[in-house]
Amino acid sequence: MFVSKVFASIRSNSLLAAKSFDMDAIDREILAILQQDGRITFTELARKVQLSVSRCQRRVRELEEDGVVRGFRGMIDAAKSGFGFEVVAFATLRGPNAIHDFDRAIARIPEITEAHRLFGTPDYLLRIVARDKARYQQLYDDILSKLPGLRGLKSTMVMKEVIAARGLPLGHTRDMSRGR
């Protein structure tokens, strides 16, 4: 039986620690199916992975408890929901002492839908939505430009979404050394 290791971050006394989880092919198949259809019933999921419903529920619950499955949510079209203006912004901080205050501040801004701390410069990549250009300008002037520890913020408008946020390539891993 193929078993792979998955690493998840957990908070321990404000420090990040790594915890590994053993996953077999059935767990990977469950995850792949849940990524495609988070609303699937346990009965249908169990049938697809050839487990009893109770064993399938137990595996999903274990994946949730271990932090491998972080939650379920619907995928919403931003433009059709009134957020037709999207920006990708790159933030540079004044120094490393500003990281925690900056993290807390951006977590409170609902228009920031995604944030990644980066190695090197810039320090952060932010995905920001607004109703329109005027609302983004107001957000920028009143909130974003005043973030703690911010040295600079460079932004660019998103022209077109080519690939929407998608699941992990579970079961589709290619061996890059062999060109497959």
C-alpha cells in the first residue's frame, strides 16, 4: 500500500510546528473527490472509494481533525457578486519587526481575499477585491496606505481570471525527472 506524508502547520505557543500525517491511496482519493464536490454525501463518497459509510465518515473526520481538510465553502463569482474590480498588490515592509502587526491588520480587512508572505522582496502578495475602481481608491487611501510597517504597496489590476482557485493535484503528480 502506498503511503505518503503530508505536513500541516499547527500553532504551538505562537510558534509554528510541523506535524506529519500518514495518508494512503484511499485518503488521497477522498481528498480528490472532496475538492471536486464538497457537497457530496457520505453515502456517495463511500461508494466511490469502496468503503462503508461509517469508515468513510471516520476517515473524513480524521482528515479534518488533523488539519488536512481545513473546511468547505462555495466558490463565488466575484464580479457577479458585486466585486468586479480585482487587484494584485505587492507589499514591502519597513523591517521584520512589522510582520506581526501587519499580519493582524490585513486579517481584519475583508476586501483582502488572499495574502501570502513571500521570501525576498516584496514581502507580501495580496489579492484584493472591490466593487469598482472608486471603492478600491477609497480603500487604498483610507486603509491600505496606512497599514502598520508598510514601506510600499505596488498594485496591478487583474485583467482576466485564467485559472480560478483550484484544488491540489492529488493523484496527478508528475515525475518531473522523467518528463511525465
